[in-house]
Amino acid sequence: MSVLPTFHFPQGTLISFDSHALVVSGFCRDGLIVWDRALEQQTAQHFVLEHAKVREIMGRLDTVVDETFGSDGPEEAALAAQERASISAWESATDEERYEAQLKEAWCLASQKVLQGARKTETNITRRFDAIQADAFRRQRLLKRGTDRNGAFQAKTWGPKRVSQFCTMYFGQLRPSPEALLNKKASGNKTTPRMSAEASLLLDRICKKYCSTAQPSKASIERTVKQAFRRESAERMSNGRPPLTCPHRNTIYRRLAQFTKFELVVGRAGIQEAMKEFSPTQHGVRALKPGELIELDFWHGDVFTLRQKSDFWGLLSPDLQEKLEQKVKNKKTKKKKKKKAQRLWVCAAIDVATRMILGIGVAETANVRTVIEVLDMTTRDKSQYSQLAGCSMAWSQATGIGTVVVDTGNEFFDAQVQAAIVGLGGSYIYGRTGVPMDKPFVERFFRTLRMMFADELPGKTGYSPDCLIAYDKEGMAAFDADVFRHLLVRFCVDYYPLQEHMGLMGKRPVDQWKDAMKYGAVGAPSVRVRRRATGLKLSRKLTKEGVRILGVPFGEQSQFPKKLWEAGVDLEIRLDPTDMREVTALHEGKIYHLENQRPDLAHHTVRTLMAAIEKMRATKPQDKKFYEYVLAKHASWIDEKIQSGIEAHGLPSTELKEETLEWFENSHCVRLQIEKNPAESISADMDTLLSGGQGRGIYSPEMIEAEKRSRADKEASEPLGEGAEPCTTTAPTNDTSAPPDVGSDRAARQSVGTGTNKKSKGKTKAPGKTFSGAPKGRGSFK
């Protein structure tokens, strides 16, 4: 009895013979279970090869048995895993990502067709790039994917190097498909971090030191990280814990690169430098109603003006007066010199919604006080100012402050300017350095000033230093600062608002303001709020009479607790230079509103009051107490002179600094105590003095009081009857401009009882000749 051999093969063995490819998938009692790879069917059909048939096949000469057919090697396994990952990524990709992958596939197939078996390198693709591109465009058109909304074909192209990379990824698959051409998503430490949580926190804490004003270098941060990890590891090992692995320098540098540019500028250079580089106002911000957005900036005027000061008007412009006093010393000759001409700075505030100019300031240098004065003008009615300048239109436009856009100059970064804007109820943002489009409207207004205002004046400089080379700019200067300010106000009030503006669709700013006001505007602050925000900051000692500014009393004793005025505390005062009716006092968070106790002086400005005091003190400075009797009348006379002197001298400045006011008080108001309810001095011949005559003269306060007492005693004991004739002995006078009734008043005053003259040395003079003679002061009112 013979036993026939039986064959056993591992699962997955390939048995090929006579164009058949059978794969062993299992075993049974009768033979082998196989399926034929040659049959193109979606599902494999299994057959059973009996042992006799297997012996017959194994006896054939063309039979090939591959027992490793069903097991993949490392390369095949990696390719299979890559293919499975590509299929998974294709299913989770978006339509746009699939669309781009199919466009890349068209380039790969075009390269295969054109190169015809050649290697798909960058050099070969560059050599046949035109033909490859034409075929790729044809394939993209056939896919019906390269169309836009209107149906026009828009193919997508890449360079030869990129196409070569696509071909490597596409044809490197077991089964080429567009799944491999999908854009790869970021991976690495961001998704699978290798550092522990403790090491990452320690690294972050040290890397934050890079954003400091010390501005450490990246190399120093790297050394600090290594030292910190070394110390932390030693401490952990002493406690029986595993040490921390110090990160690689590339990891440290990548962590430092994660800081945004804004964080780096703020941390290493400061918030002010960040405001210069970053701004939300790129290309301007549109506003809908007046006051919502205001642009504020300085412009160095393109006109040379004269450095000359007038006798009286210089006092009314102390901002320029101080600069005129400063002179430059020559090192060789030690002589003082000063320039004859100068260029002034103009500060302007423009409303973005209406293009209306709301404030103008002129100064020799860009300073903080000028900015605050312009902000103050923005919120108040300026009709009286325009009327003083002789404008045809009333400058009545005023509004509250919403947002103020300024540049990065030092005068705008000042804390006083920021506090003034916030105190007025607004906010501020800074434009970037060297980017005029962050505040385009005020920059366009300055261009208008140069083209339509400065170019029409003598002493113009032109738009650049190379312009007007043969023109004597400084030699042609014809106006001083007051005249320049006068012309500028007339331009901003009577000319600019009446011109058609292209940014307003052909409308004029004055018409745009009227239309915009129908829908409301930002509410202007009250007088007290404005004074507290933009007023002069002074310090005054509190007494029983309140506080005194320029000798004028403000406030009453009953407004303050007794412990305050008994201790004589210093109060912080806010003074409006254009309104003397009231001042604001601050002390320990409490606000006091102090009223002017001299109502006859309340309607004057600080400037007119300073001019009146200066003129009166120049006549006879030793009689400090007497002059407060005539202060109100003389201040009114100064005010009238200003009205008539504008045409000859120009418009005086409205700017006033705290230092100037302090200097004036120390120079002209020492021991000047103005009474609340002064009585008329009989010996003061005011009409004659104010009209330019010499009159009877001004004497000491003691002599005036003696005259008052004698007159009161005589009137009480023996009143003057109708038939009584007073003594008519008078001293000769040269006054020819006195009113007709002045002589009778003098005769009546000469009949008053005797007075005591200090120069008589105890000798008594006859009645009627006590106060005769010319004034004994250094001058007279003119």
C-alpha cells in the first residue's frame, strides 16, 4: 500500500501557473481553499483544490510558489500605512482642499505624459515646461473645476520645482491618487509636546523676561534657562524626584518667536513706542456727528514773522513775551544777540464729521499749554473772539469732545494733556509715527493753510527748503506774531468754512455743520467742568478772606471749615483766564466754587486785569492800597483800548501760563489787597487822570483817610447850606481836558478840614491848600 504525498502551504501563499494566480486562504479536509487573483470581481470567489489537483499542479514545470506573498516588508508596510492615512485625510478634507489636490494631480499626469518615462526632475520639467503647462490646463478644463462665477476658465499653476515635488509624492504611492497631494497640516511639539508641564511652565516664566525694558538678548535668555533648569534639577534630586531635562536652544528660540510684535514693542520699548507704531486709525476714521472725532496737531508755519514786541501789546501775549526776553550770547564777544525773524507753530483742532475748525493756537514752540488752550476753545463759543478780530461771521461752533486723534509728539504724551481730554469727557488715541493717513483731515487742512494762506504772505518759505532759493525769506518778513494770529483767525472764520470741500461731496463746512447739528452732537461740558479740566493750575493759601488772585478776593469765610482757614492750608486752584467770575478750589478730594467778591471786575479777563494793574503801578507804586479804588474803571479803559488797537497791533494771544501769572503777581501785586466793597476816594480825580490830564495828584492812604474823617465830621456837625461859599483857593493846573464840573468838585473838596502832610514836619498848613500841586508820582495815566 502506497501513501500519496500531501502539500501544506502557509496562508497567503501565491501559486501561479498557466496564467493563473491562486492565493491560499485556508485549509480543509479535501484540499486547499484558494481564490484567483486574475478574476476581476469586486468580491473574491473561493475554490477548493483537491489534494490530487495540488499534486498535479506541483508537478508542472511552470509552477511558481511564493510563500512570502501575503506578508509585507518594512517598505511595503510603510507605503500601506501611508496610503491608509491619505485615504483618511481625503475623507476629512474640505471641498476646497480636494479641489486644489485634483489641480495638482493634473500637473502630475501632464508631466508623465510629456516626459514619457524620463525622470520628473526640476531640470526636465523646466525644459518642457510650456508643453506640460498646456496639457495641465487642458486636464483642469476637462475636470470642469477651473471656472469662476461667470464661467470663465481660471487655471492654477505652479513652478517647475513645486511640480517636481508633486510628482514625487504622487507617483511614490502604491496606488497613485490625489489623496497624497493634500496640504499637510502642522504637527510636532504643538500637538504632541515632549516637555513636561513643569518644564514648560519654567521655560515660559524665564522667556517672559525677554519682554522687559532691559532688552536682554536671546543668548542671555538661553544662559538664564540653562542656569534655572540646573538649579531646579538639583533641588528636585535632593528631594528624591527626577530631574528636569533642559530644552534645546532651538526650543528656546522657538518659544521666544511666539511673542507677537505688539508684545515685544510694549515690553521692550514701552507703551508710548507701541502707540507710535500701532494705531487703530489707519487711513482715517469716519465720524457721523460733530464732536465724535476730533483731530489735533501742530504745523510749523511756512511764514517768517518779526521778533518785535510792542510796549503794551507784549504784555497781553506773555507766551511770546518770554521768548523775546531770551537772548543768545556770543562766546567770543560776550554780547547778546537775537534773531530778527522766526517761524511760528500753529495748533489746530478740526471736526472730522463737518471739517469745521474748532480751535486755533499760535506759539513759538509746540508746548503743552497751547494744546490745552485749543481744547478749551473747542468746547466754548468763540463769537466774542471773532468779533474782536473783526470777522464777518460769528465763530460760534462749539461741541463736546468724543475721541481726539493726535500724533506721537512729546506735547501730546504729556500727562496734563491726557488729563484735560479725559476731564472734558473724551478719550484719545495716537497715530503712528510717520503715517499721516492716521489723521488725514488735519493734515489736509495744513496743506490748505500752506497753499491758500502762507503762500500769499511776505516772508513765505515755500513747501521745501529747495523752493524759493533766490527769495529772501527772513528779509521779507513783514508781520509780527499778533498780526499773523489776526490774519490766521480771519482765514479760519471767514474764508475756510465757506469753501466747497471735496470730502463733503461739494458742500461747505458751514453748511455741513448746520445739517449735522439737526441730528445732534456731542454735548459740550459745563463751565465748571471745562474750568476744572483746562484751567490754570495755581496754589493759593486760604485765609479768612478766602483766596486772592492778582489781589482780587475770591470766596468767603463761611464756605470752608474753620480748621482750614485757621491753619492756612494751601488750596489747588483752577482759573479760567477768560472768565474771572468764579474759580474752582480743590482740597482733599472736595471741590469748592469760589465767587469773585468784586463783581465790577468779574467780566474782565486775566490779561486786561494784568494790563490795568501794570499801568496803574507804573504811576506811583508806593500807594498800593489806593489803586484798588480805580482798578475797575481803569480795567474798563484798557478793554476799550484793546477794541480800538486791534487794527494797529493785531490780535493778542489768549494763551497764559502758570509761571507767567506767578511772575506777574510777584512783580506787580505784592501787598496789593483789593477790598471787597471799596469806597470812592475824594482826592482821586479819576476823570482827569484817565483822560490824560495831571489833575490834583495822588497822595498817601493816610492823607486820604484824614481827608475822609475831616469831611465826615464837618458834614455831621455843620452841613453845607445853599448860600455857603466854599474856599476857592486852588493851585494852578494845566488840565484843559477836565469836564466843566471838575472845578466845582475841587473847590468843594478843598473846603474840607485840614490834613496832615508828612513833609511839613509838624507844621500846620492853611485849609484849602493841603492837597494842592502837581502829582508827585513817576508818571500819569495816558
